[in-house]
Amino acid sequence: MNAIAQGTDMTIEMAARVADFPILGRPVHGRRLVYLDNGATTQKPQAVIDAEARFYSESNANIHRGVHWLSQHSTDLYDQGRERVRQLLNAAQVEEIVFTRGTTEAINLVAASWGRANLNEGDEILLSGMEHHSNIVPWQFVAQQTGAVIKVVPVTDDGELDMGAFSQLLNERTRFVGMCHVSNALGTVNPVEEIVRQAHAVGAVVLLDGAQAVAHQRVDVQALGCDFYVFSGHKLYGPTGIGALYGRRELLDAMPPWQGGGDMIHTVSFERSTYAPTPQKFEAGTPNIAGVVGLKAAIAYVQEVGLEAIAAHEDTLLQYATEQLAGIPGLRFIGQARQRAAIASFVMEGIHPHDLGTILDMEGVAIRAGHHCTMPLMTRFGLPGTARASFALYNTREDVDALVAGLHKARRLFGLEERSA
Ligand code: PLP
């Protein structure tokens, strides 16, 4: 668990936050919506919805290119969003924050720009066996283009990174290490400080995928010492289509642009173009301005609730869910790492995860079933997929109880449990 559970008071306090999220008031299949698919995307508080709507009704103009007041106003809002992300990650400089469509695009940016410029034949890219496809496939592209080789750190039966194997795989050919901070399929919190320390000792550059971390704990990129950190706004109570890449300034300054177009240039002629400084160099074209405004509101919201309070609440809930789920016959947890955040992944003997998902849905309980974009990890566990309940600040014990009741119902429907049970 990633923080000290602080008992039920915190849970009661957080339950009051349900009212901030209008979608949680809508029924699904005539039932109260129990939303436990937060690993896929979180719901949005009214403050975020209002901020985006207000932007379009009061502030909309394209940024950077206008001398008129509205364009300058919109540019100010965009710049304030960048400063908010800097604060969220505790980056040293605002120039170290590049806006992207999300985690996937941020990793593709690093792979296409840093990867193609720095990797050569025989260089090694070290990834973990629990990576999301978005931290695998872009590196396969680069490996095919450069002749670099991908190596994989195995995952233990408990769903932890095999740190002994990690140390052994690191060598002077390792140029890049890419790891998730928190696994989206298992909830495992990886020992990222240690990963960065060991990787830097052999001169490798480290990217941490924070997609499942930023909404659940405080992240400090300077304390972590990583070279790149990436996340998606929509998993942090913000809008879809916006996220960010943190990159150490000297790395970003040395990297070539990856997309060409407006806003990323300094001068253009048909003979040659020169480029804008970091971070504009990586933000070609009109960006998702409204998304940045929404993301800024989302960060303000989680900062107001408090990331420590969120972590403590989710830990209490995960502990409760783990106890309750453990009492269901035939249920087996996948991933029992010592450090876990906000995710319970499991399979049920005799019922396919997709059937579990469908039956729970009829009860108003939204979970995710499948490979969670981690096919190599599922292969490692010999499974087609798992059922995953993932928690957010607005989830309650009643939500866990609804999940457990739904699972008992699934067992009854499959003839695995007596009706009286
Ligand atoms: N990495 C992890 C660990 C994730 O959980 C996800 C999304 O589920 C991603 C990357 C991709 O995020 P996005 O689809 O927002 O780009």
C-alpha cells in the first residue's frame, strides 16, 4: 500500500466528494452507478467541466499568433496550465513541460526524437514485463529503425519487478530504461528511485510512465531524478486528449523536433527552417488549449483535496476491497505486490473475466475486463485477461460492497453458489 491507511474518517470525508462529480448521480441499467474503472479513465468534477465550458464561452482564441486581447488572454491561460503541471511534478523549470495528447503521445515523442537521435545498432533498451503497450510498441519502432535491442525485466509471481534480474540486465550497452511507476494491470508500485539510481550508474536515460501514479500519490521528478516522466490528464480527473511530458532541460534542448508545423519554428524558408526553443519545439500546430485549461482545473482540484489524503483514502479502500474479495470462493488475485496503489486485479474460477464484467455491468458496477493493454504480462501469468477494479478518490466502501455482491451474483448465475449464499 502506498501510504498509511488512516481509518474510516478519511473515507467518510472523501465520500462527500461524490457530489463534485455529476456523472456519479446518473443511473446505469436502473442501478446506482458504481464506477470502478478509474484506471482506464477517471470521472470529471464539475470544476473541470465548468473550466472547459467557460474557456469556450469566455476565452477562446488561438494562442501565440494573435496581437488581439483574446489571443493574449488564451495564451496566458495556456501558460498557466504549464506552470500548474510544473508544480504538480515539481519540475525545476516550466520549459521542462511539453504538452502532448497524453501518455502514449509523450512516449512516442521521446522514442521518435530522443530514441532515433541517440540509439544505435546493439544499444539496449530495457523495459519491464509489466509495461503498457504504449511503452513497448514505440520502442519496437525505434529498435527496428536503429538496430537497438529490447531487453525485458521479468515480473515475479507476486507481480513485482524482479530487481535482481534488473540489476543483472543493466550493462554499459543499456542506453534507455522505460518503466511504469505504477502498473495499470496489477497496481504494483515499482521502486522507481532505485531503478533510476541503478540505471544512471550505467549511464542510461530513464523514462517513467506515470499514467497510473499521478492521481494516487505525490510525484517529485527532481527527487526521483528521472530523465523523462509522462502522464495523461484524463486519468487525473482532467479532460481526454491532453497530457504532458516532463524532460530534463538539457535532454529536451538537445533533442530534435518530431513533428513539423506552425508554432514549433523560429524561421522558415524553402531551403531550411530553424526551430523554436524547448518546449514549443515539440508542440507543432494548434494545441488542445481547452484541454490545458481543463487539466489546470483538475490539478487545482486534486491539490485542494490533497494527494496525501487521496492516497490514504484509496489505501483504506484497497485494504477493505482486498479483505472482502478474498472471502469470495474461487477468486484469485493477480498481483500481490507489497506496494500497490488503487487497483485490485483478479480472476474467478469458472467465469471468464468478460462475463464477470458484463454481469457486474447489469448491476451498475463498471469494472474493466481483459488484457489491459499489457498482453506480454497476461502471457506471463498464462491468462487471457483479468477483471480489474480500480479506485479513485470518490469511491466508497458501499462501492466495494456492490462489487462483492455482484461477484456473488455472477457465481450464482454460473451455478457456482447456492441461491441462499
Ligand atoms: N501507461 C499506462 C501505465 C496506462 O495505464 C495507460 C492507460 O491505460 C497508458 C500508458 C496510456 O495512456 P493514454 O491512453 O492516456 O495515452
